[in-house]
Amino acid sequence: MRATAVVMIVVTCAGLYSWVASTVGLVEKGSAVLLSMSDNQWVVLMMINIILLLAGMLKDFGIDLLE
């Protein structure tokens, strides 16, 4: 039962985040920043991969602090 509650909280937070991001225009601003840095699709893809790598490292660090 506990796992179901955790999954529901994650889904709810993801829905709330996507609504806020679309309402504020965060997606358009983020894509404009990435495309202003480079027009090459491979460079943009590499920047996205680096951002995701850093976000994953911070996520793991945050979880380790909570334990």
C-alpha cells in the first residue's frame, strides 16, 4: 500500500510541475536558451545530456543526505 501512495505522489507532483511549466512558459524559455547557444543538433543534444547527468547527480546526492 505504501508503494502505491509513493507512486501517486510522484505522478501528482509531475502533473503539477508540467502544468506550472506550461503556464509560466518555462519550456519555451528553456528551448530558446539552448537554441541560442548552438544551432547544431548534436551540440544541443550533448548539452541536454550534460544537464540530465548533473540533475541525476544532484538527485542522488539529495537522497543520500536524507538517509
